[in-house]
Amino acid sequence: MATLPLFPLGTVLVPGARLPLQIFEPRYIQLLKDLLDGQDERLPVFGVIAIREGFEVGDDGVRALHPVGCGALLVQAAALEGERFLAVSEGTDRFRLDAIDESAGTPYTTARVTWLTEPDGDVPAVAVLAARLRAELTAFGAATGAEPELPTDDRSLAYAVPDTVSLDVSDRQRLLASSDTESRLRLGIRLVRREREFASALGAVGRAAIPPFSLN
């Protein structure tokens, strides 16, 4: 179990993705300063976790968080005008939210978390599913006039669906919370197919041919 400062957001960060943040709330400015101070030898990592109920700011605040979030490595920070800051982070590893640490004494939320591993699932199935998802994403991109740059690594590919297909928070959260790469690839295929069918029904995209695979 580890202790991690949290940044609740109305979005989902996945491993490998970049997240720019414009920070203006005093509590999150303090979080940024604490990360940059480097008072210990740990990397400047905080946790991004999606809000299930409530709001990012305001008196009402956050009432409920999703159970799985993603570590965010701070890779860039710059001061803007008017006590605002730009911070760019990159998704690292997934974590499970165990409890809010009420004794942390920080103005921002600090939590006790467990870092999650990235099991593959059925290895032969992963290779076939990754090829299928790659074909689905390429076809979706071709139909919408885009040329997606897809990762060659199967695990990274499973997280790359939101880079090509517009997904809401709940779908992104389902990808993040999938138990292994095999499950995440299967879900990714279903999501891309759903979005292609939806767009095709609206006449937004054509139907690009996708070669058949034995697993789907």
C-alpha cells in the first residue's frame, strides 16, 4: 500500500497518455509545489482519478470517486499569468483506491492506494485480439479521414482506443479498470465496432473492410 496525492477530474487518464492541466485552485497549486519541491527521492507522481459523483470544484465538491485511477508523472510545469500554472503529466501505472487518508494534513486529497499489475491474460489470444483491434482502429481512422499512429506493443494498444475513437468517461473507465490486457483488447474491439456502427448509421463514416479473425 502506498500514499498518493490525488487530483480528481471529470476525465480518465490511462497509462502512456499525456494530460495537460491548467491549475488555478490554491489546493492544487500547493500539490504542484509539493511535487516540485522534491523533499524526498520519489518521482513527482500524483494520482488522477475520475469523479463518479460531484464536481471538480465548488462548495459541493467531490462526493464519490471511481475505484481505479492512474498514476501521473509530472513531466512539465510552467507559471502562467494570474496565479495559474500549466502542468503536463504522463500516465504511468494503475492503482486501486483503498481509502482517503484523513490524517495527511494536506489541503488536497491524499489517499492510500495499491498499485496494480498489468497481467496479459491468455497470451495467444492477446496476439490475435491485438491484430483485430489494430485493424478495427485503422479502418475507423480511414473512414473518418484520419491516420492513427498505433503502438506496436499489445498492452499499449489496448489503452490507445481513446486516441482514435471518442469515448465518454464511463467507457474510458471501463478500459482502465479491465483486469488484464486480453479483457481490455476485447472491450476495445467492442467499443470501436459500436462507434463505427453508430457513425455509419448517422452517415458520418463509410464502411471500411476489415479482414476476418477467429477471435472477436
